[in-house]
Amino acid sequence: MSTIPASSNTPINASQPRANHQSAAMRAALLVRFQYSRESKILFRRECLNHLKASLAPGQETSA
């Protein structure tokens, strides 16, 4: 039987997915300028927005 430590429900751990999404959004935003095709720029912009939306969504306990 595995036990889950009480510290796994702390606000620090709950904010981890938010930080991951925000970091991924920044990475996608920075990569937009290095893309040559319009389609590729659109894909990275969309990825950036999706990560920002995910970081603002309620229920950050689950990982995406």
C-alpha cells in the first residue's frame, strides 16, 4: 500500500502545473520570431495561448 505524503497538497505543489504552463507559453512566444512560415508562426502563437489559458484555468491540481 502506497501512502501519499501530506505535503503533496501544499500550495507550492498545486502551483507547479501553472508554472509549467507559463514557462511553456514563454518558450512558445519566444520561438514565434524564429519561424519563417506564417503557418508555423500561427502554430506557436496558438500553443502559447493554450498554455496561458491552461495556467489561468481553475483546478490546477491535475497535470496537463
